[in-house]
Amino acid sequence: MKQWDIQHIGIFDINFDTGELYWSAELRRILRVPDGMPPEFLILLQHVHPDDRRALVAFAMEPMQGRCAPHRSFEHRLLDPDGTVRWVHIEAGTAFRSGSERDAVRVIGLVTEIAGPKTSATAIETFASTGNREVAPMSLAEKQPCYCTNPQTYA
């Protein structure tokens, strides 16, 4: 299991019913986004490495497509303005409307910087090419670091 530095975990919260979006101060630091900048997905994408944007969009859209697991993980690169490439790991939890397993009402997640990918560099390509249609159900304790919830990317 990963060792987390609790002081360096960014938090995001997306409420689909109210439209409210939240990014913690630590997430803004990780993304290199100023405090006054709104927590918008397009702003996030501007900071994501261009080669990882499609995979991140697919991951982010899972709750809207009715095929989302309650817990998902994802790793991708950020690209700083000076050309520095950094890796982040996301743990996202999805809450569903009472009585529904498909109607996502909220996504809350944790983001932390990591030293580098823990799986092969081709995992993002695999994720994008498969459309991430299959989700492997497993508990947090069973998860291996991965790019996404696609079972093909687990070690």
C-alpha cells in the first residue's frame, strides 16, 4: 500500500446536483493554480500533460456515463510552464443517488504528487484505446497502483 504524506494531499469535490466545485489549497498548489482561479475542468486540463488529457477526460466522464465504480484510481502527468513533468495519483469516490447504482450525484477525491508511474507507460494508451468500459471491483486494500480502473492495467 502507498505511503501517503497527509500534509500534501489535495482534495476536490464535485456536486452534480448543485453544480458546486471545490479545490483545496493543497490541490491548487499541486496544480500550480492561483487561489482566485475557479475550480473548472478546462483549467485543470491546461495543466495536464497533452499525452494524458484524453485518458483523464475518459476517467472524469465515467460518473456521467453510468458505468462508474464507487472507488477509482488514476495516475497521470502534469506539465508545468517551465517544462517540468510531474506525476499525480488520484483516488476518487463516487456517491450515487439513493436506490441507484448508476446515477452519480457527487465525486470526492484525493490527489497527491508521486515520484513517477508505477505501471508501464503504455497503460494510458491501453486505457484510451479500450474506452475503459470494464471496471474491476476491488477494495482499496486490494488495489495496485494504476492509471485507471481498467482491469488490463493492474499488475
